[in-house]
Amino acid sequence: MDNNTAKNLKDGDQCLVIGGTHKGKSGTVRDINTSKTGHITITVEQENGVRFKTLGRNVKVVAPSK
């Protein structure tokens, strides 16, 4: 996966986690942060209300917000 996908993330996008601990889960991007080391971290909220944090490089945008 190229690094441009993480840069194109926006709050409200529908995403699918394609790597890491939460692989296979999907939801809505809610919070985007850049850490001190430069990594993009996001909070993903699933339809059932459960939230989890993951790295931006581990997600793929399924449906961009409008």
C-alpha cells in the first residue's frame, strides 16, 4: 500500500482496515492525528458504536465523505 492513501483520509470517510490488529474491521474515520514521529493515527467508529485506534497506513478508504 502506498503512503498517499493515508494522506487522503478525511473525517467521515468509510474505511476498511487491511492490516494490523483490527484487520477486517470497517467503520467511519472520526479523528485524525499526526504523531511526533510523523505517523498518521486515526480513530475508527464501527456501526455498533465501538471505537478503536489504528495507523492510517493500515486502512483503505472504501467510500469518501461528500
